[in-house]
Amino acid sequence: MAFSKTQKIISTFSWLLLCAALSYSEPSSLDTLQAYTVDEYEREKLFVNSYTIRDIFIKNNNLASTSAIESKIPFHKGELFDTKKTAELIKGVYNLGYFSQVKLLVDIIDETTIDIFIVVQEKPKVSKLEFIGNKQVSKKKIDEDLNPDTIIALSEEEIPHIMQRIKKLYERQSYHNPDITYTYEKDPDHNSVDVTITIKENSKTPVTKIDFVGNKRLSSKILKKLIITKEDWILGMLDKSGTYQPEMIEIDKAIIEDTYKSAGFLHAKVIDIKVNFDKEKNDFHITYHLDEGPVYFVKTINIPGNELLAEDFLKLRIPLREGQLYSNKRIRDSIEILRLLWGEFGYIFADIDPSIDVDEEKKTVNITFYSDLKEKVHLNRLTVKGNKKTRDKVLRRQVTLEEGQLLTNKKMEESKAHINRLGYFEERDGVNWKITRLDDHTADVDLLLKEKRTGQFNFQIGYGGSPKNTSSPQTGLSVQVGVADKNVAGTGISAVVNSEISQRFRSIMTTLSNPWMLDKPIRGDISAYYKSSLYEEGLQHTQEEPNEKVVGGFFGAGYTFPLLGGSFFSGQLGYEQISFSQRVTAATRLTTLDQAEYQLILDQRFQNGNQFFLQWSLGQDVRNGLAYPTQGHRWTWNTRIAFPQSQHGFNFFKTEFDISWYTPLIGEDDLVLCLHGHIGYIKPLNNLTAPWRELFHVGGPATVRGYTYGQIGPMWKNENSLGALKMLNFNAELIMPITADHSTRGVVFYDGGAGWDTPNANQIAPANLTNNSFFYRHSFGIGIRMNAPTPLQIDWGIKLNPSKQFKNQLTYMHLNMIHEF
């Protein structure tokens, strides 16, 4: 129950009771104390502020511990009593939430000494708090908002406040007319209460129509995309479209006005907003009435500089130009750019003040940016806050700021990007800075963090092949189960156990990685795995499907070069034992000559053997996110040399280069272009071979969607993938948000690629060998990426130049169900 201002005054002062005792042996009975009001206290001139506190007593508390109440008492034994602290005491004790009344009594022991009594009246203890009838708002959401476990005591006057909060939860789900009632059953003998809140949800009341009146220059379609309130649609549950929240209307008004003022309409206003509720249709219709006003242009721009940065230099760096339409957004962006430019020289607290002179007759504006640089600022102390799990040293080693150094925006942004790439914190607003100025030359900086759960139990269902692993033979339905934590006990160490089961492929792998061994940017990895692959795709002329078993593992180490944009180098030393359950033989339906030729190929590609391998990688990742990057790039160059343990082993050299580049085309993430390329080369050595899966089989969701595994490359009789020594593929994607929170995004893609030059091609009859030379195949398609309620990826590819044998279109789907811990 909240106090009104008058009630607070009464609670604070009218219960200040003073009594005089002739003698003292035990604390006086509370019933015999004489009460004085504040006026009487002044009139009687009882100067208790001159008395020393002998003892403090707490009475009538059962639910709240004495220590909890004591923590709110600003008085201490042996010090002078101060009436000014009584308000602080009353408020602090009351805010514990257990009490309906708090009294302060003072007992005068003698001419210099008093005792203090804190007398509380507790609210009834909650023995049951139950919610009935809630379907559209889950118990989990109610618990998150109300946190009922913390409601230990409850008075009946507080229940309307709880009901109002529940109603707010329903408004966010477009249910604006729920009937909420309660029962409050009190047990006087035990001073406890049972509370039941019953909810009749009634029907949904969405926003079905939004109109704009008076907009001539900006279409209603554009304005609808910008505002927070959206019209209800078939997938409104994904982005909360159709939800009417009164507090959002004012925000929408500000968005509309700012949009106009960023398009040249200096005096544009939303003059009225009408919200109509249709009782028959049970929906809302919102109409924004606009006054656009005239268009204004920028006539002159002035930015006084100094010996560090000249005015001409500054004018070239901002997005505002003379002759352009007036724009609030460009002015804001210019202010931020100027602030960052001066911040590179240590002027972190520079103030940029734009002066706008409007010529109403000519409809032009003159803009001058005045810069008050103040003094250069050095870092006094860096404090990390919000890292409940992650250890301080794991974060500080990513920070380029050092105490005592000049504080610059560049170092702060670099440090923020490094910490974001760890993946331990919320994608949006999970890493922030707070600067506290100490004096003209120094400041403290707080690194404010919002951790997310880094442990995951992952369950993934896929159809159509692996979207990442180019050597995976899986087809059809597959299931992956994994447990991982990329920040074990807050140390930055990553541990993964992953298993995959499909009709054609089974595996289990465990990996342990430490990116900072010996507190240096030295990466260490250890991994062990088992794989069982039943090859079917691309092999149509074998008597049985090759069943390959691989047992292996590796040790690895790497180093990150902070001065080279986070570039890294890593190396691995590993071992694999490859075996087949039985010899892979050619189908008997082939002619004798073809059977002999194909058997020779199978014996080369599918033989038992072993290999040690040495692998090294060089790369860089400067994307602005891991899950949904919108700008930046990532590239890796991997090279492997395999050499046999025995004469039946494998010996080959393999190198691959992969690069991805992201850039926004519209806004920061309204339309993002992703370009990806991959090239590879493999060469058998010393007259030995490479395993069939190590050759390049182009086609499938990891290379060119719309084609099957190995379909774009050398083939035997147009049906059997032989594997290529050389390959390339290219992907281009346009990624656009479907929902306002970007949790669901659409993709339009173009894929292309080729594999060519199979091993031992001279042993194959020319009539049986196809696609052995470079033949570029490509496709286009659409897809969807969904993050909520669970990660989902669906791609549908259509061949652009299929061969006569392969004209089908393919759909690839991958559904992740992730439980974080």
C-alpha cells in the first residue's frame, strides 16, 4: 500500500511519542507511555535532540527479522538523538514490505538519556497467492512481473495495485477488457491470508486499422513502418503487432514528427490523435492528424575549428550538406560525429551546440555547430559492473583502455566491440560505458554489462543436408543434440559435447577450448570424435552403401594479434583412423567393363587407412555480431597436410579460403547485403589418395542450395559423385526484417559454384566422365530465419541451369530448440 504525502507526514511525526519516567529499572510498558503530537513536542520544549541514545528496542515483529529492521535504523547507541532522522527510519522500515504501520516512541530515562522503541504492526502473512483463468498471459510472465515469491505479507489495500499490473500485462497482449476479481480470506488466529485473483480474459482487442490524415509528402505506408504501434496481421503474435498501449501513442507521435523534421519539414506536427474503440468489432482504430507545413533547405553550415581540426575537414566528415533538405537526423548524426572526432584527441566531454537560424520568408536555415571542447580527460579508474558470472580478468584483457592514459572514443569503441564478440552479453545494449568526471582532467569509467546465459542444451531437427559442413553426407531428416557452455564458470573456457543422428550419419564430438592460456592471447584446443557415415547421395551404382567409421582427435594452439584487427593464427596436430565395415563394390547390374572401371574408382575412394594431419588456419573476424551480423567481414584460410602412419594410409595437401562480408543497404539493419565466397584445392601426394569425403562435393545447403550433395562436379555416368580436386562457390543474400524486433527475417539468395578435376581422371572412359571441367551452376531462392519462439531456418532453392537429369527444386529446413542455462 503506498502512502500519500499527508499519510507520510502523519506516519513520520504524529507517532513521535515522548514520555518522562521518574525512575528506570525495566523498559516502560508501551501502554503507559504518554503521547505527544509534534505541536505539543514543540510547545513543551522537550529538547530530545540533546539526549543520548542508551538503547534501541524493536517490538511486535514476527515475519520480518530484527536484523532486517536494524539495517534500516539510522540511529546508533551512544550518539545524540536527531529528530530529523525519524522520517528516514519510518520510510526505511515501512519499505521492507511487511508492515501496515510503523511507530517511533522515545522513553526519557533521565536528564541526558533516552531509549528508542520501534513498534510495528505487521500485515497478514500470505499463505496462498493464486491466479486463476490466465491463459493468454502465462504464469511465467506474471511471476516475472510481480515476483510473487517476494510478497510475504499483504494487506487488502494493496491488491488493486497487483490487479492493475496484471491488466497492464494483458494490454501488451491486446486484451484490454479483462475482468479481474479477487477473494481475500483472512485467518485472524494466525494473522495470515489466502488471496485468489480470478481473471476472465474476454476477447482480444487488437489495433486493426491505423490511418493518417493530412500527410501529403510521406505516404501512410512509410509512416506505418516507422511507428511502434502496428496493425494486427496473421503473424502478429511474432512481433506483437496489433497491440494497443496508450503510453506508446506519445512515442509514436514523437517518431512521426521527427521523421518529418528529418525530411525537410521543420515545423511538422501531429496536431491530434484519435483512438476509437469499436464495441461491436471489439477493436481499436487509431487516426493521426498531421500538419506537415512547408519544406526548408540548408543554406549555410559553419563549424569553427582549431589548430587540431580545421573547419573544412570537419564539414567533410558530417552528413549534412549545404543545399540539402533540413534534417533533424542529420543534425543529430553530425553532433555525434563531431563529438567522436574531438574525442579522439581526448576531449571526451566536448559539448556540440547547434545554432539554427531560420529564414521564414525564404524557407532556409543557417546552421552553426559550436564546440566547447573543455579539457583533455585521462582515465583514473576502470570498474567492471554486471558480470555476475564472467570473471573480471576475462573482460579486462579485452579492454584497450589503461588507467592513467588519455581517454579516447576509439579505444572505448574497440574495447566494446571486443567484449561484444565474446558472446557472453545481450546482443542489444548488453555492453555500455558510463563516464563519471572527477575533475577537469580525469574521469572514472564503468563498464556496464548485461550477461546472458552462455550454457545451452541444443536440440536441432534438420532436413535436406548440413547448412555449414561442406563434407557432410547427411540427407533427409537429421537430429542434433548438444550441451555447450562457451564461458565455463566465467573463465572464458568453452566446452562442447555434440551428437548428431540421421539415417545416413552419426557422430559424437567433444571439444575443450581455452582462448587465453597463461593469461596471453594464446588459444588451446583439445578434441576427440567418432563419426559413422553411410554414403548414399551421389552414389547410385554400388551394391551396398559405403559405411565409413572415423575415430580421431587433435590438439591445437593459436594466437590472436590484437594490433592486427584481431587476426588469429592457429595450428592443430591430429590423428584419424578410417575404416569401412566391408569393401565397397560396384553394382552387378553394370556391364562387365563399367563394373571393372567403377570398382577401381571405389577402391581408390573408399579404402581403409589412417592419417596424421597437421592443419593451420589464419583469419580475422570483425563482424558486429555473431548471431545476426549487419556489417563487417570474416575470413579464414585453412590448410591441411595429411601423411600416413603406414603404407595403407592417406597422403594429401588441402587448402581452402572462405570470406563473408556484410553491409547495410537501408538503415542500420533494414536491408543487409551478405556476400560469401569459398575456394578450395586438394592434391594427393606420393601416389597415395585422399578419402572420398575430403574431396570437394559441391551442391547442397552449405554450398549451392537447390542442388544435392556433389551434384555440381565430376560425376560418373551422371549419377555418382567422384569428388573434385578444385572448387569454388559464391553466395549473395539480401536479409530483411519481417518483424519489428528483427526476430524474424526474410532472405533472398543467389548461389553459384562448381567443382572440377577429379583424381585419376585418365583411368575413366570419357563417355562415363561428366562435369570434369569447369561448369558453373547456379540457383536462386528464398528463405526465412526465425529466432523466436525457437531458432528456425528454412531455404528453398530453384536451379537456374539444371542438367536434364536433375530438374528438381529442394527445400532445406533446420529447426533449433535451445534451452539456456
